[in-house]
Amino acid sequence: MQITLLHFTPIHICSNAIRTCWQSFAKGDNGGEKDKELIDRVGNKYKHASTLEHLYYNFYIKGISRACLQELARHRLTSLSVKSSRYTLKELRNVPSFLPVNEENLARAEAFVVFTNNEKVNIASLKALENLREILHEGISNDLAKFAMPESYRTELSWSINARSLQNFLSLRTSKSALWEIQDLAKAIFEALPDDHRFIFEDCIQNHSHNLAD
């Protein structure tokens, strides 16, 4: 997967919102250490997390599976604009067959589907991809063909989220009980954040390793 941070709200917008409550603007330092300490104290330690909603992040997420997209769509107060299967399935129509199952065809298929480390699951994804390719090659419309898309099929999207919702996302999706792919996504999202914003989210990250077969 590839994660790109397209845009983000400057940190001083959040500190300015907090200072609005006490009219303490003169104590600010335009997003410097004083302002960051204020955000951490009020937004994190004192749990006035509504103040964090003034910070927005806009990401471009490329290469996740439709299964991962389903998980991502469960999160509230986010905006998603997703690659359309109606208009883009033509990308698969004229490629060569993915059969027989061999290393070369598995490697080619990886441009279209997300693989795990389970061989049987990967072969099933390859066969499903081939079934979809054949349907498209026969001229069946994308609107019908998309019902045969495997959950492992790759997609991409623009994703916007505020800092409060992002804290919740990172807390839940870096858990070892989360789908392994969305664990990887959550960690990549955190790594894509600006360095001077990460203090807001560091306590949300659950550090652990995971097994793709789980």
C-alpha cells in the first residue's frame, strides 16, 4: 500500500481554538512548544477532545484490498472518495490470463489483488481474479462484473479525517485483534503524519507484531 498525506491543518489552528475559550491568545507561540503543550494538556490529558476536531488530515490511500476498505468505511466522521469499479474495471479486461497458477502469474496478479502468506487463500484469489477477467473479456458490463470482484481486489481512495476521529481509528486499528491489513494501514497513516503532530496520537498506537495468516 502507498499512503500520501495531501494536506493537513496547521497545528496553531487547534491551539487557537483552545485559547478562544479563555481568550489567552497572547500566550500562544504560533504552533510552537507552548501551543503543543496546551493541545496535549487540554485535548489529551484533560480529554477535551472536541478541540482536536479543528485539525483535519487528507490522505491518498493506494493499494488496499476491498476487504480493508470495508473495515475503513466503518469509521464515522470521515470522508471517503473511492476508485469506481464502474469506470475502472476495464484495467483488467485485456490483460493475459492468470492461469496456470505459477510464480509468474502470481506476481502479475499482485498488481490487482492483495495477497496474504497463506498459499490456499492466494490461489483462491488468483482464480477469482481470472474468473473476473474472463467475464470482462466477454464484454459483460462493469456494473454486472463487479459482483464477481474478490474481496482481495485492490482499490484506492481519498480519505479525510479529523484528529479526534483519527485517535479513535489508530487506537482500534493498531490492536492485534484488528485485521492485519488495516493494522498495516493504521501504522502507515501514523508514519505519514507531520512530525510536529504525532504527539497527539502517540498514546493511541499499540505496538506489536502480527501474523498475516491470522
